[in-house]
Amino acid sequence: MSSVKVGKYSFDWTDHHLFTEETGPLRYEYDELGSNTVKILQLMQKLKDTAVGEGPPSRFDMYAALRDHHSEHETLSKLWTEVNTVPPWVDWHQIERGQKFFYRYAIANLTGFALQGFVGENSAASGVVEVLVRTGGFSTSLLRRRLLETFQFILQVTKDVDAIKPGGEGHISAVRVRLLHGAVRERIMKLVEARPDYFNVEKFGVPINTLDSIHSISTFCCNHMWLQLPLMGVHPSQQEMADYIALFRYVGYLLATPDKYFASVATAKATMESMLLHERELTDTSRVVGYNFVQCLKDMPPFNISADFIAAGSRVLNCDEFCDLLGFHRPRILPYACFQGLCWFVRGLALAQQGCPRLDETVVDYSRKLLHRAIITSKSGLGRASKLDFKYVPQLGKLTGRENNDRPASASLFSRPVESFFFCFFLVIVLSSLLVAGSIILLFSL
């Protein structure tokens, strides 16, 4: 058994881990049923628009078309039956417990997903970022909505157990995402037929391939457990790990991701570690996506988070060497103090919840309601639930480059409510610790 170190994370290689000989071929495998379904649905829509005659084409809802016409074609029927058949290994009580995990540690989970999941995983997966910059949704002006739609998807599949059952809003969103992936894949492959150098299939594999899907589900359900929360002082229990992984094993099944890679905590952990070892490859495109991510978030009302805070948190969760290669600057000490305050806050809250079940229930319920309102229904969020339709269409000659935002920078720390709160919390903990230490020293000196 050999020890492996990637960034700040170390692990022992076991029989559960995957060699590149196993993962490499997965780049050329993909959801063929999903792609074929998209082709049929798009043809049906084209025939419908042709029959209507002149005028703009009608808005195309692929999920609605699949729902209404799945009995008319064998391929559509096959996909519809697949996503509406619950695998025998699904335990709804466990799924429900897994959903609560996301809201139990909501602040830590959202912070980890943004600063490690996106910065440390998505930007470092070379094939994934090549797809992202071709959809246009990762320009600075559009990235905010793209991120909100991703969070909407997470919120919908974790809302409650009925939401993820067939016909529930989370289940419907998962099927929509699967169809969206098929549409993006088919569009890019058509452009490759017209101009082979548009996307390097030989190097990156088929767009949104099976390996990409495994990596994505791994990021959603495993990185919290081992790469994110522990670095913020939160340590999920074995039961919490098993429950949350079981939830995303089922979500992955709906997205046509092979579920065997998430069949147990040990297997899922080894899958995550294999992705971490084999799939981290920073490129110039990675630096574009990382730069736009910072530009999108910094100084955005109402939180006005600084680029320094984003860089400090990213460096804590990913390591300095990685962030240097990604092109992130090195902030001074104040942003690190703010991020440390965040870590101490989420750790203290987690310990309090573990000791008081009633507080835990209150935090879970409050976080669920607040996040759904803030991200999905409020005017400052999406305004209403997105249908996750195919609106970021790849085009020849259209690649996202580095973009700045034109928002004015906040003048001081205290015009940044999130950072000022966590900095004050940091000061309270430090001063309290000094006071306690001083009292102990004084007591023993008497």
C-alpha cells in the first residue's frame, strides 16, 4: 500500500482506487440513450416549427416533450422508463437523511463547493473547462446566473424526499440536466464535424463523457466529506457520509452516471481520490475560468465579497501551489483572519448542533427555507425556478475569454458585511482565548 499526496490531501492507495487504464477509456463513453433522445426530441420540434410556418420558433421544453411523447418512440420510452424506475438499492429514509446533511452545514457546504469544488475541481478538469468556455455561460456577465442555476439544482434535489422521487421537482430537474447535457454534447460534436479543431475529442474525449459525469458526482457528494469541511473544522460522521453519498448515487443514476463508483463510502472515497490524482490538470483555459469566477463574485451586492477573501479561502482549501498555478494572487493577513473566523463559526455551530438535536432541526429547516427563497424565488436570485434549458449554445468562433466586471470596489472591510462579521467573530475568539489564557496564568502564579 503506497501513500499519495495531492495538494493538502494525503491518502493510501487501495484496491478500490482506479488506475488511468480504467479511467482513460471512460472519456470516450457517454450517455448514448440521452443523446439519442435529444436528437429525436429536436427533430420532433423541428417538424412542429415547420408545420406552424413563418414566425419565430416556439420555446422548446425538452422535458415536457419527453413527458408528453415518450410513448410514441422506443428510445424515448426507454429513457422515460429508466429515470422513473427506482433502483432496488434506494432507501428513501437514507435519502431524506442525506438531504438534511446539505442544510445542516449549509454555510460550510456552499463555501466549500464554491472555493474548492469549483476552483479546485471544475477549473482543474481540462476537458470540463473546454466545454464550459464553449457554452458562453462562463462569461463574467452570465456566470452569476449559471452558478445560481447550479445551486438551484442542488437545492431542488435536496428539498425533501418527495422532491427527488419520480415526478418531484428535484427528479424533474435531474432529468432536465441529463437532456441538457445531451444537447450540449450533440451541438459540440456537430461543430467538430464541420471544423475538427473546434474541440479536441482525441485529447479530451467526447464532451460531457462518462468520466466527466463520475468526476462531477464525486465533487458534489465526496469533496465535502474529505476535501472541504475538515479543513474548516467540521467532521461529518460515518452515517452522514453514507447518507449523502447515497443521495448523490441516486442523482448520478438519473444523470446516467455509473452508480457502482458510489456504492459504498469506501468506494466513493476511492473514486474521489482517483479523480483528484488523475484529473487535475491546469491549463490556460483553467486560468480563464478561474479569473472569471473571481470577477463574477467580487464586490457583488449585497455581500460585496472581496477578491482577497476569495483568494484566501481558495488557498486554505486548495493549497498555495495550486492557486499560484491558477493565477490567484496572494492576499495579506486580514482576508485569512476573516476566513478563519468563518471556519471557527461553522465549527462552533456544527458542535452546537451535534449536542442539541432541536437546534439542529431548527438550523436545517431555516437553511432550507432561506436558501430556496434567496436563490430560487427572490428578485436578487433567479426570480423563479429555471427550467435549465439549452440557452448557452456553442457556436463556431465563440469562446469565453478573460473578462472583468465593472462594479466599483468597496472602500473598506466594514462595507463588506460577510467579511466584517467573520472578522469580528475572529477577534472575539482570539480575545476570549487570550483572556482565558491570561486568567489561567494568573491563577497558577498566585
